[in-house]
Amino acid sequence: MLNSAKELFTKIGFEAATTHLIAQNAGISVGGLYAHFPNKEEMFLQIIADRDKNAYEVMRSAIDTAVSKNMTPEETVEFLFSSFFSIYRRDIAFNLEVNKFARFNNQAREIHDYWQDHEADLLDEWLASVFTESNEDDLKAAVLIVALSAHEVFQYLYKNQGRVDEEKMLKQLIMMVKRFLIPRA
């Protein structure tokens, strides 16, 4: 049912996707849909929560992989951003719809902020373990700046899909993050 709803939200947008269309697409009755969700907004919020939780889990898994493989900080940054970008890349049209919805829905923003804060905590922990001599406030500021920069680059890529070289933009973002986060000897 949620996959069906996400498919419709992606294809025709939140506003045009009615509960009748969602139920029809899912092969269930409208009553069956309402037995699980009181309205399409709650479905959309659940899809957002699932998407953001998945992004967090990808980030956590990527950090765990980098640590277990003893990757250098440079390799880890590249691996993290490549992993993270791959999740957002596969749902570009849906992410654009989420961005529109979140502008007018406090719950959507709260869900996104909750998982974004948890992602930042993961990065803080990783950075603190790698750069043990760094000031904690400096690390938190670095994570905030990097997260906001990455978010803006991803937004730019969503909005300009097919008109910009995504791989080049990702490489430039990774290069900027490496220069910003990794101290030079």
C-alpha cells in the first residue's frame, strides 16, 4: 500500500493522488486503506519517515564499513558521500514532492530534522574518533556546514536533473568536504 502511494505521489504529486487512486493502484478497497491510515497525509508522512530512516541506516552502515575496512579519512568521506548520494539519486522525483510538501507541513519537517540530527550525530562520532585532538565545538560546526552544503548540492541536483553533470558535482562536493574536514599535515 505504501509503495503504491509513493508511486502515485511520485508520478502525479501529493495533491493529485487521491485515496481512491491509491487504493485502486494498491488493489485494495478505500476502506482497507483507511483501516491502516486515516488520510493520505499520514501515508505520506510514513513514507517520508521510512525514507529518512533508510538514509540514516545507509549512513550508519557506510561508517561501519569504512571503520571495519580501516579506510583513511579521505576514503571514508568519498565512500560516505557516494553511498548517501546513491539513495537520494534513486528517488529524485519523490524527493522533489517531499520538499514541496515539507514547506507546508510541520510534521514532515520534524521527521526530516529528527533523522538529519541523527545523521549528524553519526558524523560527529566518526569525526571525533578520527580527529581525536580536535575541539568538539569545531567538529560540530564542521558537521553542520558539511551537512548543509551537501543538502544544498543535492537540492540543486534534484532541481536540475539531466541539465548538470551529477558525477562532476558529486566529485566537487567530496573534494570540498575533504579540504574542509581533513587537516593537512
